[in-house]
Amino acid sequence: MRFRPLSTTACVAALAGATALLGTAIGPASADRAIVGGRSVRIADAPWMVAVASRDRFGDTRSGQFCGGVAINRTTVVTAAHCMRPEVLGVDWRTVPDLRVLVGRNDLGRPGGGELPVRRVWVNPDYDRVSHSGDIAVLKVGGPLVPLPAAKEGDRAYQPGTTAEVYGWGDTRGDGSYARTLHAAEVRVLSDKECAEAYPEVRGGTYRAKVMLCAGAPEGGRDACQGDSGGPLVARGRLIGLVSWGTGCGEAGSPGVYTRISAVEPLVRAHS
């Protein structure tokens, strides 16, 4: 089972790989690649996309980015609960001195946009590390942010077969090749039946239709990957999911699993 944050262990590995393979790991060739099977996009075309970062925990190479996030109003970002876990940060999030939200920065290796201190964090206390349900955290910043509308329950954006895009700065090949520039991949929302068949409980995670959805390509090759956790899945111009978990990256029969936004909207509203 591969989770989708950039953990401290993965960060060390990525930096080591970058030192040994500077031209391919973080150089221009890699920067032009995308989330597995995707393409480079401009932050100006996705102004609601943010990076969650800490240079104290992850260094300066990629502005300290370790997860993605998305603005849902002018002062609120949502991301994955597991991004705030000690397994990712190496410490309790309350002890991270420089937790930031990066806005308007396309290339994480260059200055630009802004870095907003996180003023308040709410991590879902009911997040289940076994099934991965309830994978949501809310970050409050000073703003102003450019929000992305969220799809409500019953929105046709959730219908199986709908074309969607997932965004992030994560691993572009599933081998630790982390991107510097924002990228996106086109995927298809799958039916609950397909998702449940892809992730029976015996595989280390439980697909729960009420709080999750999954998306991918039947042949594989397009997916979120490590470092993309908390980033948005967007369909019909609305937020429908947050990158949560999955097996591998872009493997046929193993679609990405996302927190269903309509299921956690009451929690987000209560803590925004």
C-alpha cells in the first residue's frame, strides 16, 4: 500500500536521489513531467491550488512542500488528515515552527506567490488509519485565497464516468522523481462497485462509498502519487475529492482513492 504524502523518509530519499541524479530528479526534464501520466499546468489556471510546506521538516529544495491542499474560501484550506500525522511530519504538527501554505507559486524551486503562516489547524479526530475514512484536515490562514467551489451531495460531478483532473507537485513516475512545477492528470470517476472491487479489505484499506470515491484510468498510467496527498480532484469546475490513498501509482486496477468532499462538508463548515 502506497500512501500519498511526502513523508520525512521519502523526503530524505528524494533529496538523496536528487543529489545523485540532479539532471533527472529535479532538473528541467523532470519539471516538465506531471502527476503520473499527466501534464504541466499553470498556477494561474488553478489559483485555488496550494502547497502545504515546512522548510524545517523538509528543507528548501522544493520550498518545503510535503502535501497539497485546496482553498475552499478566502481564509480556509482543506488537506488530508494524514498529512498532519507524525508518520509524515516526523513530529506532532503542533511542534512544527513554520507550517505554511504556499499560494501562487508554480515552481517550488523559485520564489513567487506568497507563503501564508497557518494560524489554526483542525485534524479530524475520527480519521481512521485502518480504513482511511475521514481523511480531512482544515487549515486557517490570513488569506486572501482564491476558493474553488465544492460539489454538494447529489451533484452530477460525482457520477461514474465523469472526467476529472487531479493536481499536485508529487512523484511523477512512482520512483521518487518529485516535480518542481504544478501538474495535473486527467482521470475518470469510477463506480462504487469498481472501487470496492479494486480495494477489498484484505488489501490493507477499506473502500467506503459514503465517505470516499475513486478515480483513475482503466489501463492505468494516470494517477496521483506520493507527495500529492491532500490535493484536489476537480470535476465540472468543482471540488469533489482530496487525494487520500491507493496502491501504487498509476497501476491498472488500482485507482486513486479520494476523500468525498460532500461527506465531510459539515465538518469543514464547522471548523472553517
